[in-house]
Amino acid sequence: MNRDESHSGKPLDQFDRRGALKVLAATSMTLALPRLSFGAAASLKKPIRIGLIADLHHDVMHDGPGRLDIFLEQMSISKPDAIMQLGDFAYPTEANAPVIDRFNQGHGHSLHVIGNHDTDAGCTTAQCIERWGMPARYYVRDIGGLHMVVLDGNDPGSPTYKSGYKSYVGKEQLAWLKEQLATLDGPIIVACHQPLAGAYAVDNAEEIQGILGDAADKVILAINGHSHIDQVVRVKNVTYLHVNSASYKWVGGDNRHESYSREIHEAHPWISCTCPYRDPLFAMLTIDPDASAIKVEGTNTTWVGQSPAELGLDLHPELINGEQIAPRIRDRSFHRAKA
């Protein structure tokens, strides 16, 4: 069993800092990318490295600042060209200013993606843009010749919307996306909080996959948070990477249980709806034009208390406990298929 029943839950002391800072490797996986995807990547003058963290959920967890500090400490050692948080980060409030500022000051290129939970508690998209220092809710940032195209998956107007949080990229934004894909030379990475393919994808995922597929000679990767899983899928010659949560897997109110001390659960009641990760998960993404490869250096930890499998849960028909649902981000290397 992956358990840590003696885990105290103290914000920084809880973590195996030495182990986390080594960026522990989980099972490695090599997948081939289409040849056409790397024509644009070859134009990069040097490898580009992006530090990725997703779904910190500072307003759920008791130890969000400690998890973020571990990530930023590793980034200070690894020295990437940019860092990006992929949404569900921290409410854009004055109370959360220390966490937000800590991320923004962690790198000269600190990029944000708006998640569905970032506008909880009465917060707004406009507040995220202002407090986080974003140029807009969707935007493009050039990082050493690599174009990061950031989308907002929280648009209203989905014709198939039923209930709950919105998960949709609207017509105005799609028109903007098509314009960017037509005018940018590439290489391009598309980032969105909600997945654009695979489990928990946006309502109009198929439409977006068609758009990105038509630009597969430029789009070398699409990345997302939101799903709290470790998954890679490929659709229409575009590879989609799900970046696991820094903090936990959500199991819902019907599966409440205590993973930490009673005091922690009383102060942070939503934690009981999660299966937390002992250490923070994050990844380093490297685009190497010389090797025609994309490399993912991930992290690996254990569950705190019971895992979803130990709770008897089968959370999604497409996902497997211990495979996509696991406290890890696997090391991966995506190589160009040989001619």
C-alpha cells in the first residue's frame, strides 16, 4: 500500500526536500512524434526549457506555499527559460498575494493559465488578469522563438453545456486561435487549463483538435492541467500532455476521509474530498531542436493515506488506477519519427 499514516502535514517540513529536488524519475516512456511537427522546432537556436506546475489548489490545501517553494527551488537550480502554472492556482485575492507574488518573482517569464476554480469564492477573470499580471485571459508569449499560445477554457456558450463548471473555448477565441496559427511561424505549444483531448476534455474538443491538426506542422505539443492525471494522447498528428496536479486527486464529497490530522481537516475541510500527494508534482519540459525531441522530466511521490483504489473508486471509464491515476508525472521523451 502507498501510505504515509505518520505524515504530519506541516507546510514545509512534511516534504522530502532532497528527494523532491532530485526530480525523481518514474517509469520512462518514449513516444514518436510525426516528422512534420519538428520542421518548425528545428528553427530554434537552442533548447528551450519550461518549468510546469498545475493545480496547486492553494485554497484547498493546507501546504500550498510549501509545495510552490519546492517547485521554485528546483527551478532556481534548473534555470528554465520560463515557468508556467496551468491553472487552479490561487484565488486572485489580497490574502493570496504572497503566494501569487512568490510565483511571479520566481522567474522573469512567469506565465499563467486561468483554471475553472480560480474564479471561485466570488473572484472574477478580470481579477485573475490583474492580480496575476497576465496580458489577457488568452495570449501569446514568445520564449526564445518558441510560441506559447495560452487559451482560456472557461468560456460560456457551449451548445452541449449541462451543469457545473464551464469547459469550452468559444467562437471569438477560436477565431483568434486560427489567426495565431496562421501567422506564427512556429514552433507552437498550446496551453489550456482544461484538456483539449483525452479525459475530461472541453466540450468542443473535437473542433479544436481539427484546428490544431490543420496546423500540426507548427504545433509540436498541447499541454493542460485540470485532470489531475498522468496521460498522453495523440490526435490528428498533435500530441496532448496532461500535467498532473501538484497536490492531489479529487475523489468528491461522497468519499470524504481523513488523510492528515483532525486539526488540518477542520481548518481545511475540502482536503477530505481528495487523495493528496505526499510531495509536490511538477515537470520540466525541454524542446531540443538538435535532437528533434521533446523531453519531460517529471516527479514521483506517494499517496498520503488511502489512494483512490484503496477507497474502492473507479473514477473514470478511460482511466486506470496506478496508471493514469497515480502520484507521479512520468519522465517521457518524444522523438521525431525517422524519415
